[in-house]
Amino acid sequence: MTTLLTFLGTGRYETVTYTWQGRAAKPTNLFPIAAEELFCPTKVIVFVTPQARGSAHFPILQSTLGQKLLVVDIPDGRSEAELWGLFDRVSSAVAEGDTVLLDITHAFRSIPMVVLAVAAYLRRAKNVTIERIIYGAYEARDPFRDPPRPEDRAPVFDLTPLLELLDWIG
């Protein structure tokens, strides 16, 4: 049983077809929806700022993922106190011994740094298995058209080796 931890922003997300290891999700503008289809987690926890909760993306995510979705409010991370609050909210959403898939695709630019720290912490403090850290690489779509078309393929990057690097240097 895997839990997908994901983030939702307020950006202008365009519809593409996300792909993972030769499989393609249905075209979507929200990577968490594609990640749910491609990786089949048992639960999806989405972290949202007040602005993201108020965005047009939020109700789409709620209606598509339904009962599988759990929403956790987070601060923007504008100060050290907010960064620690963000760290606490993400790490508290995961139970001892869980298996998680971390998605940073729609996270605010600084959040992936926090996610990497949370992943390292969860592995050591809560014996959590980090299945993967993933990124839906919209910018690497093929063909690269602007604006993209729904059939344009965007690969999913596996960033897990960066977490493994921390083991090597720590």
C-alpha cells in the first residue's frame, strides 16, 4: 500500500499526456491525476496553500480523485517558521512504516528542498519507505509545442537517486 504525497499550485497547467516506463496516463493538466493513474497509490495526500485551495485546479482534483484524496493545508514557506510548519505538516501526514511516493511537479519552487529533507527524515525517524520521488516533466514533452496538445507526451522523471545520494554522503 503506497501513499502519494503531492502538491497543488496555482500555475497555468496545460493538458498533456504524462508517461512512465512506456505507459501513458489519460491526458490531463494536473499531474497528480496522472500520477494516481500511473502509480496506483491507495491514498493521495495533496498539500495546498490557501491560494491553491482557492484555485480552479482544486475542485477538479477533488472530483477526480474523490474518496482517495486527503487534503492538508500548508503555509507558503515565506519564513523559517513557515518552512518548519511545512516540514511538520508533510512529515506528520505519514505514519510509521508507510510506503510513500513523493511528487514535486506542481510544488512551489522552494518546496522540493523541503520534500528532500522530509524524505530523509521520514526514512530515519519513522522507518518510511520512499518508493520514488517523481516529477512530471511538462517542459520535456515531445514534441515540444507551444501551446502543447493533449497528445504531447511528457515523461515522468525519477528523482529518487538524489535521496540515495544523501545516504552516500551522510
